[in-house]
Amino acid sequence: MMGVVTEEKSKTKKVLTRSETEKQREYWRRKQAESRERRSSQKHRRYKEKDRHYRQDKRNNTESHLKRAQKKLNFPKDPEEFVNTVEYLVHNITPRKRKIMKEKNLLNTPTSRKKLAFFEKSYEVLKNSNKKNNSHLVKQKIIRNLSFLKKYRLSTMLARFLGVSDSYISKQSIAGNKAKQLRRDATSEQNKKVIQDYFQRCDVSTNLPTAKRVKKDNQERRVLDRPLAEVYRQFKEDHVDVKASFSTFVKNKPSNVQSTRKQPWFGCLCESCANVDLKLKALAQVAARSGSTIKVKDKYEAVAITLCEKDEGSAFHKLQCIQRQCLHCGCDGIVRYYQPLAEQNCMATVVYSKWERVKKQYKGKEVTQIMPVSHTGSVTEVVLNLSEELKTFAEHLFVAAWQQKQFLMLQKNVPKSWAILNMDFAENYTCVAQREVQSAHWSHNQVTVHPTVAYYRCQEEGCEDIVTEHLIFVSDDKVHDAAAVQEFVKLANQHLIQKRGVTILKEIQLTDGCSAQYKSKVPFTDISCSQADFGFSIERHFYGSRHGKGPSDGAGAVVKSAVRRAVMGGNVVVNDANEFFEIAKQKLSKEDTDHNEHFKRTIFLVTDINHDRPERSDKCCKTLKGTRKVQAVQAVDKMIINTRNLICFCEFCINGVEQTCVNSNYVHEWKVNDIKKLQKMFPETEVELDLL
């Protein structure tokens, strides 16, 4: 009767899915945690004592078993006895195991005879060897070759015979065996590489310039801009031909790329994006309180509501819609979308934050500081403010996404005789000391760090791979201006041409839009003189406004982290750029010992930067009208440059045929600009512009 009941129960037993099993396990974990919290201190002590005794008994039993096995069942004294023992292991097994064996006369096969001959020879080496290292290696090799006994369930008998543990047998058999045969639907290595490269894209994850986040592996740390589910959805849209489940996608995420929940503090964000996100979050909270389903997931969805549908096969909306010149779409779309929520919560008050510039009095002076300011208003007022911000926000997001996509295309396929430089100033390194005295806390020296990531074709014959080289410039000069940038570019070009042997016919520089360093009339003057300075033309392209995080940020974090760890060890001291350079070079710099290496890192100490350049000062050139809207600058001649609204690296633009650009719907043609001032003489500098 009991057997019948048991059989009926087994038939009606429900098979749980993965999610249900995980919920059940989570329930058990929670109950166990609650039980532990309810324990008294005395009961908790008894549990720990019981566990300690159990582990000690298990350890003693294991040790005694191994000692007995080593003493009684060690290697036989002669090879014949060794072979006979192996035969015994194979043939004298229980009937249940005998059914599993596919070959009854295993030791008479050619393969087995070769293995036994190897055992005899190996045992002779083992017996005649006095060094423990050699004995261990021979024993290891014998176990690996005996791993075929595992499929006959003889691993335990083999372990007792050899006097080792079962886990040691298992590890050696796995290490010695050939690679496991993959399933037919397994993810290929090529697809895994595609997934890993996708996580490293600038529009998917952002470099963390914080040195404290870098670990001992000296890899830059990145954090995803969106949740993993959203990243996977976008990946499937971009790579239709790659078949990978969500679990496979997550499993192949590189270890240096962290999910959004791993970033407790989000810094260096775009002001416009943050303000839109704060309003969307406030409206979502109102919808949750009222039970409404009207909710906008993120800023991208909010912008999409105000635009027409994308053309089939296009990654971007039409330019006229983005620039708010379309008659069929507009910011009224977001107002209509939130209208039911506003009517349902007409009496509700919404509290939200907004980043604003606030004027304050500090030491008798009026200073401006940007900070989050709380605001209150009705749902209708918040929605109207949101629609006002979305008027220019669509173009803001489009420019940032377009520039990142073009940079990614260029970095993956650098044309021949081109050099790509991605550069930006890192936060200055503060020279702190381990076990620092109290009075030194308020007077720390700083070191300027300017990381530049260079991409160029490998110079080895027959190799078409892209070389990535981190060029780290350190200096005690703390003036971050265009003159410093020009000096760093000069040293970078000399290094690439003279030491790396790179032939440069064109150089592309990728930077942010900082006016003091890269994007104003003085930096434009340096670009216009590139042919005279370096012998080749330079183009400088800019990231979208406040979206300028790139590879150089991660490169700077790695170097500062290495120096910081060395200082924390207490063995070195860093007081200036020279000491920083010596330690960083010792810890990180890679020499050309391997010519097939496609990643390099070189560190430079810059001691002299000439900031007094009257022939290229702001008095010799005029401000370019609409500078903030310019995303690309190209050298033509001294004081003459070309500008473009967006960058494009299609096949025709790379070859200089702009009239047939495939992205002409978005990218305009180059526009010629003369940045030379009309005056011929400045009395205060006594420099004639005609000499340029």
C-alpha cells in the first residue's frame, strides 16, 4: 500500500521551472536567515562548536585515510606488479560496473598496450628518481593517462591504489584530457568575441576615470549605461545574425565591465540628460502612487515619443524631425502622452530636482555654483517644463550617439597611413604619502596627467591588425591649455614616427569640447598649422557636448592606480612628476620585446612647455562663429580651416570624395573658414600676422 502511495505521489510531483526553483531556494535562504537572527548567543555558540567538531572529525578521517593509503597502497615495487594491479582494477569489478564497460578485454587493445608500456617506463623513472619534484611530475602524468578508468567508475579504486584523494584524480584527468566536445548549438568563439567587443563600445559602457576602481590586473573599469536587459535588446537589433540567449550574453560579459548596480555613485554626468531623467523619475512616482500605467522608461523613449518613426533600416530618426523642423511631430507628443496622468492627478503636487547655477557669496565675492535645486509644481507644469527641455534635447542625444558610432567604426578599421589619437586631460594626481604627518595634509603637490590612446596599423609585414598604444604624458606644469596640448601632440607624433616607424599621412584627433584645450580659436590655429609643424594634415573631431568619455579616461585611471598602490605599499614616495614617471614606467611601461604585440604603453616626462606663443595667441586669430555647433575641424592652410556639423568616416569621406557621402542626409559638406584677424599689427605684442 505504501508503495502504491509513493508511486502515485511520484507521478503527481510537479517539475519546477528554473525561476520556480530559484524562488523556492530564495525562500529557504530567507527562512534560514530569519532562524539565525532568532538564535540566542548561547545557541549560536553551540552551532559553531558543533560545526567546528564536525569539520575537525572530517579532516582527521581524511588525513588518516590518506596516510593508510600512502602506507599500504603506494606504488608497487616493480613494474610487473604495477601492471597486474591495473589489470585487477579493470577486470575485478562488480557486475553493475561490468555492464557499463563497453570493452570487456580492455587491456588487449593496441591503445591499452601503449598505455601500459608508458606506465612501465614512467614507473622506472619514478623508482630511480630521488627528487620529489620529478616524482610528482611522473605521478601526475601517470594519473592523467589513467583517466580513461573514470568512465568505468573506477576513480575511487584508482585513488586508493595510488594513495591520493578522489578530487586530485578528477583534477588531473580534466587537465590532461582533450578539450570537451562542444554541442552543435554552442556559441562559437567568434560570436563570443563579438559579444565581448560590444560590451566595450563607448555607446554601451562608459570608462571610469576613478583610479580607485582599477584593480591589480591594471585593466580599465567600465560601467554599463543601461540595464543588462536593455543592452541585450539593443545587441539583438544590431547583430541579427548572432544567436545568443540572454544568459549566454551575460556570461560573456568581460570582467572589467560592471553593471549599473555596481556603480554606487554616478558622477560626471551630462547636465541636460540628468535634468530630463529627474523629471521622468518624478512623473513615474506620481503614476505609481495613483496606479496609472502611463510611464516613460528613460530619456530615449521620451525623445522617441516626440519624433516620427524611423525609416526602415535606419538607426536614427530623420534630421528634420531631430531639429524640430517637421510638421508631423514635435514636443506636443509628450504633452498628449502625459495628459491622462495630469487629468487623473490634477490636485497632486510633484516634487523634483533640477541642476541649476546658483549664485552665492563666498569670502565677500559672488561665486556661481551648480547644484541640485528642489522644485514643486503640478503634473501639468512638470510636463510642460519637460516638453520645453525636449526641444533641443533630441539633437543633443543624436549628436552624441552619431559621434560615438563614427568613432567606433574608425577605431575598428583604421585606414593605412592614418593615426588616430584619442586624448583628454585626466584629473591631476595628488601626491600623498603613506603614514603622512598632520601638517602635510593641507599642502599636497599635484602632477598633470594627459593620457592619449593611439590607434594605427601594425608595421609588421603581412599584418593588418590594429595596434593600440597608451601614451601617458606627465608634467609638473599644471596649466591645462592649448599650448600644453600642442606639446603633447608633438611628442606623440615624434614617438610614432621615429620609434614605431609609422608613416603618417593623416592624423585624426578625438577630444571633448573643452574650449581652453581643444575647441576654440587658439586650438584651431594649431590645427591650421599642422602641415608646417608635422608635415601632414590633422583633423580634430569632438564628442557630443558633455558626452566626452573615451578610452583615454580609462588609460589615465590605470596609471594613477598603479602609482597609488605603490605608494600605499609604503616602499616608494611620489612628490613630483619625475618620481611619478619613474614609478609608473617601472610598473606599467611595456617594451618592444615582442614584435607581434598589438598593445603597448609608453610614459613620457614633459619638463618644458612653452606657453608664451605670441604668433598663436588669441590676439592673432578670431573666434569662429558657431563654434559650439562645430563637430569637426580640418586643416587647410595657415589660418584657414574647414568645419563640419558632424563627422563621417564612410568610404567616400575617407577617400576625400565628399560629394557622394552616403550620410549626406545628416552630414553637411566641409565649410571653409578664415580665422585670421584683419589687423596686421598688435602694438602690445609687436607680431606681424603676415609672417605666419
